[in-house]
Amino acid sequence: MSKIISIGTSVPEYRSKQTNILQYMQEAYKSESASRKLKVLSHHSGIDTRYSVVPDFNNGNSPDNFFLKNQPPPGIEKRLHLYRKNAVPLAIEAIHKALHKLNTSVKAFVPTHLITVSCTGLYAPGPGTEIIEQLYLPNDIFHTSINFMGCNAAFPALRIADMITKTDEKAKVLVVCVELCTLHFQPKDDNDNLLSNTIFGDGAAAVVVVSDALAKQNNLRGFAINGFYSLLLGRGKDLMAWNITPINFEMVLDARVPDFIGEEANDILTKAGQHYNISPSSITKWAIHPGGKKILDVVKSQYALSDIHLQHSYKVLAEYGNMSSTTILFVLNEILESELKPNDTIFALGFGPGISIETALFTYNE
């Protein structure tokens, strides 16, 4: 068995209120129809603030903005250049925060494995290589990456970390997710684009995973990883996707996704429960990916949960929006820092293109 012993999170410096972002979007779209839709989507988003690596959304028509008004939108090359400039510093900040919680440093901890995750930028050598170089990690460290899987990509990354620590009790694995969703803003007047521009933000998270034996040896509390369960649904493939265009990474996020998730929710929980050999009544904490307020509301209704059960998911959505793969780690961090009892059972659920479902089961122990 392996254990998550720390989670560190970071966000860029530019924090914007959802109301200010709405105003910016309305001016950028220059369309009364789009403006009305954006207002409705924004007011029902459940989001108060979001973060971005660019100052635009709270900066008026400044010449320092990335998306200049009355100018053609920047192409994919410029966007990925900005991704490369900002992704690694944000990831490194999250790593330092995760290790600081353990009262240690990168130099003292010496990670043995590094797994990086992102779907909002690509280049090679990638962020993993730069993290290794800038943190002076051992040059023989194992490193790999998971790219372009979408909002639930943290799950397979944690699954790989779990496999590593099960085969090597001395392994100290860093899982790092970094997503700069706002770089792909485009005032394109279609429903998918309007919805995406209303909910996505930027952020990074780092998770430290070790073997249960190493955790016990050092008296480290955290989430014991009980297992994972994945499910690729046979329909809904057209509802969620990423497309690479000459302009940006274009998100396909159909407004029907919450209803689709609602139709599948009980079957997902039944199959996951059978896999883990648990009943829903034995789950004490719920970590649901806040892909949007309607998704959380639908899951809450289908599982007969209360706002308290999903308080951490709603909180992350309100304060940060949907940060793609990093978001579920923000939720798990909120739970880890909350009042927990030994043997609390945490059920995590995420959704991604495919539509693919990822779940994980954790037990808190000290």
C-alpha cells in the first residue's frame, strides 16, 4: 500500500473576480447575444474568483495585456511560449509548498521519481526536465509525463505513483499537475467556447506519494491509497474534447455534460463500489471534480448528498474555478487540511474526454 503524505498548491499572481472577468469577456466578444449568454453562465457558475498567468482579465485595455483589443488573437506559438515561461515556476512553487508541509526541503527529501501532468501546453524537453534542472534533482531520477488527457489526468498519475511505491518501498514520488487554461481564451461565439471561458482558471498542485512502510517509519499522516477504478463510457464522446487549432487548444465542453453525468452517476457508483467492495454509506468524505456547478449539483442529487458532503468541491470551484487536472488535487488538499478522523474513507471522482471516468479510494490514517 502507498500513501499521499502531502499536497502543495499554487496559483498565478493575477486574481480576478468573476464579475470583472465577465465584463472583460463581454467587451471582447462585442456581441449582444454572446454578452447575454455570458452573463447567465457567469451568474450561475458558482465561481467567485479565478487566477491567470496573464493580467488581462482585470487590467482593462492595458498595453501589457496578452490579448490585445482590436488585434488578431495570438496564435498557438505565442500561447505555448507563454506556457513554457510560466508553467515550471508555478509547478516548482507547488513542490516547495508540499515539502514545506513535511518540514523538509527538496535537497533533504531527494525525490526518486517525478510524474508531470498537463493538457494546456506541450513542448520537449518538457516541464519535467526543467523541474529536475532547476531543483537540482538527481540526474538519474525517473521521470515521465501524462499529457492531453484532460480534467481527470491526475488519477492515472497517482495510479502510476502507487504502482511505483508498491514495487520500491524506498521510492519518494512527486506528482505535479500544472494547467494554464486561460492562455487558450478566444472570443469565439459558440456555446462550447462561451462555457469554457466562464469556468476555467490556472493553477498547479504537487503531491508526495511514498510507500506505507516509509510513511510509518517517519510517522507521516495522510491518505492511504486503497485503489483506483476507471470506466470508459460507451457514449458521450462528442461532449468533451480538446482540439488543437492554429489559434489555441480549443475546448469542447457541451452544456449537456452535467445531464449526461447525472444519467450515468448511479451506475458509476455501483460499479466502483463493487470494485472497492464498499457501500456508499461507508464513504465519509467525497472529493468530486468540480467541472462546473451543475455537475456538482447533479452528483449531489443523484447520490443524495448534502452541501456539507461536497463543501470542499464547491469551495475550490468558488475560489479557483475549474483548473483541469489540478482541480481534484486542490479538493483533496482541502480535505487533507480539514478535521479528519482515523479511518475516514475518501471517495474521489473525476471526468474527462472520452467520456472517461476515474475514481480513487483513500483512507485517512495518522
